[in-house]
Amino acid sequence: DQKEQVIPRRLAGGQFMALLDAEGSYQCSITGLIFEVTGAARVTYSLLSWSKYGQLVEKPWVVGGPLFDVRCSKPGTLRSIHFPHCVCLRG
């Protein structure tokens, strides 16, 4: 799969915005998120804190990676999002 690298624009409040020109796969150069779209779209996204949402995670589940808020100007255009994996190499 060919993924076009996009450098997002930084917005207030720690948000990023990527303008995706046409159908295809795009990878954010900062977060590693990959967006697959069926046409042009504007995607706005940010990293959220688990401290606000952690109580929603019930056992046996545990927090295991970053939490993102993703919004698309044309939701039907956003076919999928691939989230980066986090691997702990210590112990």
C-alpha cells in the first residue's frame, strides 16, 4: 500500500488538521495515523487524556494506547483509520 505523507496544520488546543486532496491513503507525519478516504476531505484530530475517560474502561480491559478524537468534514468519505501501535520494550 502506498501512503502519501501529510504534514498537518497545528491548530489551537493541540489539534491537527489534514487536508486530503483525493481518494487514497494518507499518513500523518506527526501522529502516525493513517486515513483512507474515498474523496477529498478535511480531517481534524487531537490526542485526548485518559484521565478524563479512564473510568469508562472496565476490567478486564486496561488502557493500552493513545486516545484520539477524530472528526471529518465529510464523514462518509472517511473509509477507515489505522491507529499507530504502541509497544513497550522494557520488561
